[in-house]
Amino acid sequence: MKRLREIFLKSSSKYSLMTWIVFISTIMFTTIVISVVLYQNFERVTLNTITSLNHELSIQADSVSNHIQEVIEISGMQTFYNPLVSRLRQAKMIKNFDVIAGIRELNAFASSNPYVHSVYVYNGRQDCIYATSDSVSDNSIRFKDQDAVKLFKNCKPEDRLTPIFRTINKPNSDGVQNVYTYIMYELNSDGKSIDNGLIINIYSDWISQVLLQTDSGSNTLIIDKSGNMIANSMNSIHDIDWKDRHNIKNILVSNNGNGYFIDSSRPEKMLYIYSKLNCNDWYLFRIAPYSECMQGLSELKEKTLSIIMLIFLMGAGISLIMLMRIYIPFNKMLHSIAKVNNESSEDMNSILKNLDFIVENALDTAQTKESYASLLKSEFLKQLLKDPVPQAENIKQNFKMYNIHLDLNNPITFLMVCGDRLDEYMKIIRDIATQAIVEGIFMNGDSILLLQSVDIDSLHYICGQIHSISNCNLVAYSKPIYEIRNLKKCYNRMCEVISFHIFYPDCPVLSESILDNKLEDNIYPVKLESDLISALKGGKSDQAKKKYDLILATMLNYRYNTIMFTFKRLYLTVLSLYKNLFGQENDESLPSTIEALDDKFNMVHNFDEITAIFFYMFDCISKQVEYNKQSRNVRLIEQLKSRIKNSYSDPNLSPQSLADEIGISCSYLGKLFHSFEGISISEYIKQVRIEQAKHLLCFSNFSIKDIANQIGFANIQYFYTLFKKNTQKTPREYRFVMRKDVKD
């Protein structure tokens, strides 16, 4: 018996030690597994996040591309079918006057759209290409842009109204300009192009600014399904190497919509992120070094391993302490058992008391049940607002499971409050409408309340009380929702109502009904934008502001997304004009990218803040235009005076001849000259000639007739009359008096 007891004691000691070793080994193994799994998950989540962001960028690029396509198609077709331009395209014989009128129409279209580089019109009957003033119109063989000639003569269906990246030589310069070319032409009954067409060349900088907003560390590309490059953030079609092209080709062959590919065969691992655009079956690619995309992941890995190791050491230490605390009493207990044959009832009572203590502690954890159930309820309601609604039977079961008191047979009213005091809002509702059924959640910074059994009068009073008592910025309410499946649609509409608050900052309560009269068409006020830009180019800030107010008044009749797109595009157009005048250095007060512009729109509480930015740019542009115009006018007047002084002997010298030589109207030149010199051009010419006549009469022996001919007077009698009018003496008397004075 004694031997058995010794064996039992030894085996118990060994068992305790083995238990500790197994426990430590389990913790170590679990630590290693967790660290590996965490790192892989971190890597996968990071890549999925980057892919998701790229997909969002592709959606934005897709939307912007569609709008650009529509704008260019509409404005291009208007020019294409313009009677003057149609005559350039189709006429077999065309008068010089019609050519000038047609080219002026092309120049007007290009100048009113700052993103247009140049416009070409091809007439196959004459084999001639007419172009805007920056390019020289000529026969197709001699036309400088031979790539455009090839596009006209080898039209392909896939090229029609599709951006084609090209490089064009700058006029009078050795430099080149990158552009995107859109070609338009008519088709005959056989589906073949007719021998005429129109090309619009768009600045690639403008397209890249609008379409491809990317970080400096990555190269963003748009590739079509055949592997041809449509756009490149590096503004060149030669900035990717053969390895990139090979990887892109393999990705296109896989025909996956979104994803990423890691190339480990290079000295520097590269990451290819891609998303498919809906327009034209294009793909958006972002190529960047893998290390840059995973920046911080290695540091996160080290920190995670350090934390896990610390937890492991703490767990090992705590387990050792617990083992010692358990092993020593347990060993004593075994020794006691070894000494006595029967167990004491007192020892059994002590063990039972310890068990009761453990059970009581376990029951205390049930206090979290209520908060956990509330959390599940909130998450389920959020899912109803974000995802498609399940079947009615499932909804009833879920409502019962999560203790949601809404009745599916009664209408629901949606209340959205810009504030986070959800419990206070629910108390206000219950105090006012005691019979009301209320469920509330907090989502994306707003408190959302779902109400039943509340009449319309009480609803208005509730909204007013919530605003006044809780001092929130805005309360919005919906029309009754009669089907639970419309809850998601209503939530999206209410988010739009909240967004409209920037246009109605003085209205603390808004109704969903404000959307009922809003038009859903995706339009853009091209004519008003053109008038606004023309006013700015003319230095007329007040006129530009009036056009802006007209655009705002017009767009307030449309849905929020259409309004935002309109003013974002208008901003980029005005910003382009601003940068052309002041250079590419960014004004810190002006957003310079799509992301910065989005942030600005999301931050404002009153659209007047956006209007203030526009008006600031209008004033700056107008002042600079006026300054530039004044400087040009001063130079023009000085050149004109110099031209008169050098050409006074020409009998044909006149205001009209000078105006024709400069290329502006005679009346405008006359008014401009008079505003600077105080006399007309004709009077100035006469003054110069009379002064020269005085000089020749004093210091030469030419006859008066010869002098008249030399200074540009073909009629000597007219010279006599004019000279006497200016000097009160005849030329002969003037010569006699002046020479006498010289001798004296």
C-alpha cells in the first residue's frame, strides 16, 4: 500500500510538469500559427483593399470617361453638322469666303473649349484638309500632320469617336504635343465611311488630369481588350517595358474583371492591380513596386510578432505561477490523503464551495448578453439598409430573433438626424408620440430612426423638437415606406436629401419630397459654360458670375450627382484657364486634383463656399486678362507708330491698310489708337508727314513737288493746303523764314 502511494505521488508530480510543458508548447505553436496566419491575412487584406480602391478609381474613371465621351460627341457633332463646316467637308468647289467662314467656325469651337488643341476637317473630293489657325490648311499630301491624314483615309469602325493617343509637332517649334484624337465621319448604307470627316485633338494633359488621378509612385494605364494603350499617366505610350506588356497581355487573356498579379521574376517585385471599365471594354491598370504598396506591412509584422511574443512570455509566466499555485496545494492534499484513509466531509465542502465560486463567476458574464443582443440588432438593421432584403418570412423570423418591434404590415417612416445623440432622439419621439414604435441605429455619422404609428403632424413636430432640443444641424424625413424591400432605396434617397442641405443651409428640416421635382437626366450646360469661359477670356468677371448663377439656377433642377459632376467639370475647366494665365504653380487655396476637389465638396456646409472659390478665380483671371490685354495694346500702338514713321512715304498708307496688315478691324484699331494718343490714325499720319516735310524744307534743296512726293502726297495741291493749315504758312514761305532764321 505504501509503495502504491509513493508511485501515485511521483506520477502526480510528473503529470503536473508534463501538463505545464504541454501548455507552453501549445502556446508556442499557437503563437507561430497565429503570426503566420496574421501576416498572410494582413497581406491579403492589404492587396484586397488596394484592389478595391483601384476598382473605385475605375468606376470614377468610367463615369468621367462616359461624360467626356458624351460632351465631345455632342459638341463635336454640333460642329460636324454646322452648315459652314459641312460645306468645308462636302463641297467639290468652295469659295475662299466660305473657307474663311468655315475655319472661323472651327476656331470659335476650339477657343470656347480650352481642352481642344486643334480641329481638322477632311474633304475627300478636294483631297484637302482644313484646320484651325494653329495648323496650316493644305492638300493631304502636304499637310504636316500625316498621322491624321492616315486616320482620315483609313477609317476603322473601332476608331470612330474613340480616343487615340498621338504626338503632334508644335507649330513653329521643334517640340511635340501629346493629344488624344477623336475622329468623326458619316457612314453610307453599306456601313462604310464617306470621303469626309472631322478630327478633334484634345490636350492629353487635360484628359490625364480628369481621367487618371494617381499617386506619383505608380504608373496608371488604360488598355483596351486588344492590348492597345488608350491612356497613360506618364503621358507617353512608351513608358512601359516589354515585361510589363507581357504581364498585361496575360492578365487580359485571363478575362478577369478585377484583381491583382504579383511579378516575382524581376529583381524588384512588381504589383499589377487591374479593374475592368464598362466603357469600351477597357481595363484600368496600376503598376507599382510591391515594396511601396506594402509599405508598413513589414513594420506591422515585426510589431505583431513582438506583441505575440510578449503575450507568449506573459502566458508562460502566468501559467507557471498558476501551476505552482495549483501544484503545491494539490501535492499537500495528496500527502494528506496518503496519511488518512477516509476523505473528510469538510474537505469536500471546501471543494464544492470553490465550484460554486467558479459557477457564480461564469454567471456574471451573462451581464453582457443585453449589450451583445443590441449590437446584433443594430448590425441586422444596417444590413437591411445596405443589402438586398431577404424574403418576408426570413425577415419576420429575424425581427423576432433580434427583438425588433416593427410591423411589416404597417408603413415605416425614415428619419435621419445629423447627430450622434441617438438615445436622446428616441426619448424625444417617445415623449411626443407615446404610441410610436421606434427603432434606431447610428450609421456613417448619422442617427437613423425607423418610425411606425406616427401621423404627419406629429412627425413635423418631432423633427422641429429634435432640432431645437438637441441642437443638431439637420433633420430629414421620408415619405411612408409601404414595402420593406424599399428600405435600401429610401436610405439612398435620404442620404441624397442630406447632401442637398448645402443648397438649403437655412432649412433645418428637409423632406424626401424635395427630390420629386428633380430631373434625373445627365446633362451638362455646354452653352452656358462656353459663354462663361468667353466672358473670362474677355476679362469680364461680372458677366462670368452672371453665367455661373444661371448654371447654378439651372442645375438645381437636377439630382445631386448631376449637380456635383457639373460643378466639378466646370471647376477643372476654369482651373485650366487659371493655370494657363498664372502658370502651373498651385495656389494652396485652390484644390488641384479630383480627390482634393471631392474632399472640398464633402467638407462644406454651404454651397456659397464653393461659389466663393469660383468667384475668386473669376476675379483673378479677369484682372490678369485685362492686364495682358492692356500690355498687348501698348505694344500694338508702339508698333503702329513705328510702322507709320517708317512708311510715311507710301502714298497708300492709310488706317485701312494698317488694319489689314495687322489683321484686325479698322474701326477697332482706330478707337484703340485714339484712346492712347488722343488723335485718329489719319491725323497721326498727317503729323508725321508734315514734320518730315518741315525737315526737308529746312535742310534739303529738293523742290516742293519732290518733297510732297517723298512724304507720300500724290496731290501737291492737297499738300499745300494741309501744310498751310498746320503751320499758317505755305511751304515756300516756311522754307524762306526757317532758312533766314538759320542764317541769322
